[in-house]
Amino acid sequence: MVRPLRGDDREAVKKILEENDLFTPAEIACALEQVDIYINQPEQQDYRLMVVENEEGQVAGFISYGPTPLTEGTYDLYWIAVSPRDQRKGFGRTLIRWLEDKVRQAGGRIILIETSSQPKYEATRNFYKKMGYSEVARVVDFYRPGDDRLIYAKYFDREKKGQ
Ligand SMILES: CC(C)(COP(=O)(O)OP(=O)(O)OC[C@H]1O[C@@H](n2cnc3c(N)ncnc32)[C@H](O)[C@@H]1OP(=O)(O)O)[C@@H](O)C(=O)NCCC(=O)NCCS
């Protein structure tokens, strides 16, 4: 079940970020900052966070996204993560499909995802490609020398025209 994140999900989300052994402390802090904005500033529209529950009703994963400022119909997927114990069970797919439905319903055109070229992100890149996202841009050495910023995208207006 996909539902909006609640204040009492914060610890579960923090645990998911820490257990994945992929994110730096600065990245975890950045993701939790979005969680806190979403929980404490209900009027803001920039960051939207959803969680998916497993069969036991525990938080298996979360997604954060928002409309990209100064664009018409472009959305950023900021964070997606699934607890290691619940990976490869379809929860990541459920979250990303939920977001795509949401964006289509809102008349959105594009979902953008940024990730890193580091080898440890290979599974993540495979996941995005499997979900139908293509690499549309690469900023060489963006994060640090040897670590490129990759931008993946899915276009929904093209999808409608069958392209
Ligand atoms: C990327 C991530 C969100 C995927 O979530 P998930 O619930 O494990 O993914 P799903 O079970 O829905 O997988 C859907 C498909 O993606 C592909 N995929 C997912 N994980 C993969 C992996 N480790 N290696 C290769 N392909 C993978 C598979 O094709 C999979 O379908 P299949 O299991 O039927 O073969 C999860 O692995 C994760 O949290 N990773 C660490 C955090 C992260 O990288 N977040 C993104 C950066 S912000």
C-alpha cells in the first residue's frame, strides 16, 4: 500500500537510508531534511513524500518528488529507497509506478532522476533502466573527480503519441 508519509514514519525512513549502506551522512541528512519539511510545513508543495508498506504493515520504502521549479509539467524524483530486507520484491516498482500515475493525472510531461556514475550505483541504474528511464545527460566529474552526475528521464507526452 502506498500512502503519504506521516510524522511517525521518520525513524523508519532514517533506518532505510542508513541500512542501505550506500548513502553518505550528508546525503542522509539531505533526505531527512526533505522529510522534516514535508512533516512540519504542510502548506509547502515543493517536496512530497510517500511510503510503501510491506505485508506486515511496516514501511518498506519511500519516495520523494516534486514539481521542478520554473518548468511546466516536469517533476523531479529526489529520493527513492527500499529497506534491504524488502528489496527485489517489487516495492521500488510500486513506488515509481505510483508516481508515474500521479504525474500523468496531473498532466505532467517529464520525470527526471539524478544519480551517480559510481559502480556502487549500478543496481540503482539498472532499476531505473528497467522502469523505462533513459540517460539523457551526463555531467562529467560533477560530484567529485571520476563521479559523474547522470540524468535519467521518462517523457509522458511522447508516450501518449506512441513514440
Ligand atoms: C533501487 C531500489 C529503490 C529498487 O527497489 P526494489 O524494491 O529493490 O526494486 P524492485 O523489486 O521493484 O525491482 C524492479 C526491477 O528493477 C530491477 N532491479 C532492482 N534491483 C536490482 C538490482 N539490485 N540489480 C539489478 N536489477 C535490479 C530488476 O529488473 C527488478 O525486477 P525483477 O526483480 O523482477 O528482476 C532499491 O534497490 C534501493 O533502495 N536501493 C538503494 C537506494 C538507492 O539506490 N536509491 C536510489 C538513489 S536515490
